[in-house]
Amino acid sequence: MILDMSRSARGRFITFEGLDGCGKSTQLEKLAVVLRDQRVSVVSTREPGGTATGEKIRGVLLDSSTAGLSPYAELALMFASRAQHIKEIIQPALADGYIVLCDRFTDSSEAYQGGGRKLGSEPVLDLHRVLCGNLQPDLTILMDSEVAASVERARRRNKAKVSENSGGQGDENRFEQESRAFFGRVRNAYLAIADRDSTRVTLVDARGPAEQTHAKILEIVRQKLKISAKIA
């Protein structure tokens, strides 16, 4: 595989989006493995989190014991983590010519807080312009999945994580406790983003086998990054 880019040029920023439990984290790592096997310099990261500060904020945002958090407070915490993430991880890696693969970015805030929490897109996009310098991914892979199956998968995963960790640490079930209507609004918001930003966002049907989804993503990345030889 040959990429039409060099380490001296600005890197590429690829984000993965979708409902909890859709398999985006798995697909991000599968792509990272392929790229690294071809000696492409890759940074894999996630939101909320990605930095020491961001991981502390993640703990507050996702812990099911966090109660009564205002939707605006939730949004503000997401952007606090994101602003630090951009400054500390994303921008330096892009400046050094790396491909940055990020599990969630501002589209998640627009879908979850804007759609799910009914805050609308405007406050999310305003905060993105002010706090993130309006940084946009070169490519966003939106993994579309069936709401009930995805959320149930996420609940099982996070409950298993809690049981494996001593003292009940690692609880990330707060969003998974939301209603199906909440996640329906999140999915609709994602689809609206894909329709609005169709040049940047590519919708991938994630309902099939993981390897089938992986093959679709490889082809999308090959085309978007102008890879002159087929990814195997």
C-alpha cells in the first residue's frame, strides 16, 4: 500500500462515529493495524478522553453514579476534554504528518447532546468554532446500526468491564441507561449530519459481520486517502 502523502505534510484526521455498541472502536483498531502493518504512522485515540485530563473527565461523564448532570454541563465537559485533546494530541500528530484515528469527535456531541438531549445543533457548533478552532476531520466514518441491538451490546460490554475490575471501577454505563427514544434521536441526528456533510461523512451499514464492515471501511479509506495500491 502506498499513500499519496508524506510525513512532512499535514497528516490526515479520520473519525469514527455511531451509537454505543455499533463496533466503531473495534473497526478503528482494525484499520490502525492495517495501516501500521504498511508502516504508516498512526495515532489512535478516543473521546471523551485521549489525555490524562480528558480521561478524568471521561470518568465523570460516563459513570452511571453521576446523577443530575445538566445537559449543558455535560456538553461543556465534553468540549473541555476535546479542547485539551486537540491541543495535546491531535494537532501535534497532524503537524508531524501522522494519520489520526479518533473514536468520536464533535459529531458525537451534536448527536448525543444536540439530538439526544434536545439541545440542538447550534450550541454544539458554536462551541466547536470557539474552543476547537473549527477543526474538521478529513473523513468521518459513520457506522449505522440498529438501535436496540447496539445499545444492548454496549450494556453487556460495560457491565462485564465493571465485574472484571476490582472495586467496581470502570463503570461507563450512564449513557446506556438512557431510553430507546433517546438513542433514536441520537441516530436521527447522526443521519442528519451525514446528509448535511456528505463530502466529509461516509455512512457505513454496520449491521453485517465485522469483517464485512472492515472491508467496506478499507475501501472508503483507500479512496479518500488516494491509496494507489490496494489495501490487503
